[in-house]
Amino acid sequence: MTIHTPTAPVPEPSKRIVAIDIVRGVALLAMASYHFTWDLEFFGYTDPGLTAFGWWKIYARCIASTFLFLVGVSLYLAHGRQIRWNGFWKRFAMVAGAAIAISVVTRIATPDGFIFFGILHEIALASLLGLAFLRLPALLTAIVAALVIAAPFYLRSEFFDHQALWWVGLSASNPRSNDYVPLFPWFGAVLLGIAAAKLASTSGLLAGLAKLAPGRWSNPLVFIGRHSLAFYLIHQPLLFGSVWLFSQVMPAPPLDQDASFLKSCQISCEQQRDSKFCTSYCGCMLDTLQGEGTLDRLYNGDQTPEFKAHIADLAGACTASTDSATEGG
């Protein structure tokens, strides 16, 4: 007599979800378009401050949020059932090593705004912290994500103004950097990705996405999405170098320091006030800085607490005088 004993089903090997690679590829191309515009601004082909305010700022935040959300999704897909430590540490070492390399290079190339905690630094740290949430319920993970995102609105303190704590993201004023993506609030996007992946897994949505087979049109996006780190490290030097080469042939028209300050100030101010107010306010700021001889300190990126407090006092005084003149007129 042969006795047949039931055996546990052998799980199918995990199938890469092409749709996620496509979304990541689109996000990478969007990031490249933003960086190209930043390069044009850097070399003087666009108005100063163009990419730091308004729709360009929203565009940049949407791109970063998408990347970090996908980090959370990918973290759950790779380690949700069981953490594969060898694969995790290999990927972590690659991302962390690239982040350190970017800090070193930008420290040499652009010391006034070097990247000490950018998107790759955040991805490395968030991936490590995210492991603690892989086993938690999706709802609890989403609640923690909301608290992390809200934290900078309520928990900012001068205690975090020290350089060693800038990575936290709760300092009273943001430090100057060409790419600043601190733990708060950006870790919240990673947690939302983990929560969404959990819900998609239990609802069967992930299984449905895994069955999608886009046509050949998606091949470039899939390739980029599957080599995201390489694309990230290579694209900006190529774009920056291309714009630099172009500038050697057809340089942008020179823009003096005063005009540059006024344009940048006007763009920033008009995010909150009307154009007439901003014209008067920016003129007040420029006249005051010129009179003090401190405009160069502002352009050189002076980040000392004393100078930042002084600039805040000047801004308050110029706001008050501009409001008074407007009301009087």
C-alpha cells in the first residue's frame, strides 16, 4: 500500500512587475528633464531661481515622492515575506557608496551647495529603517507615514540646526544644498509605498499587474527602470557637460549680481504676494544689503546662524516698510 502524504505547494518564483519598471523609467526621464532645466539655469540661460519656486518646485517634489514611494514598494516586494539579507546589503552598499561619492564630488565642484543628504542618502537610510515596517499592518504603516510627513510642520526646532542633525529635516531653517532630501518628511513617502504594496498584495492587484505584458514601446522605459542607479549617476554629468560645452560656443548673456538678485527675489516673493509688493520689497532688500556691503555674503552662501537671523530681520523690516508704503499709497 502506498501512502500519499500531502505536501506544501512550491511557491512560484517571483516575477518582476514590468509596470513598476515603466513607472520608474518615466520618473527617471522626468528627473532628467528637471536637471537639464537646472543646468540651463546654472549657466545663465534661464531666470535665476527658476527651478526653486513655483511649478518647477512642485514638479521636483512630485518626482522625488514617486521615487521614494517606489522604494517602499520595491522593498516590500523583495523582502516582504522574508528579508533576503545578502541581496539587501549588496543593494544598500551600492546606494550608500554612490551617495558618499556624490557628496565628495559635489563638495569639490560646488562647495556652497554640496549634496550632504540628497535622494540617494535618503533611499539608503529609508531602506534600512523601512525593514522595521515590513511586518506591520498596512493601516499602521500609513498612519506612521502621515505623522512623518506632518512632522516638519509641527516639530521644527533650533535644536536641529546643528550640521550633524541637518539630515533629520527638523531644523528651524533648511540648510543650503543642491539636493536636500532629509528623513522628515521624505521617509513618509517610502512608508506609503510599503503600505500600498501590502494592500495591493492582499487585494490581488499585484498579481494582476504581474500579468501585464506591455508592447515593445515600453522596452526603453523598462531598461532605464531596471538600471535606475546607473541612470541616476550617469545622466547629470552628461547633461551638465553638454550644457557646459554649449556655453563655450554660445555663452549666455551676462547678468550682473544686482539683476540676478532682483529676479530671484521676485520669483520667490511672488509665490506669496502680488507683483507690485514684491518689486518694492526686493528693491528694499537689495538697497539694504548693498548699503551694508553684505550682498556678497548672501551670494557666497553664508549659512551661519547669525547671518541667517540677520537676513530674517531684514526681510521683516522690508516687509513692514513695503506694507506701510502700500497702505499709505
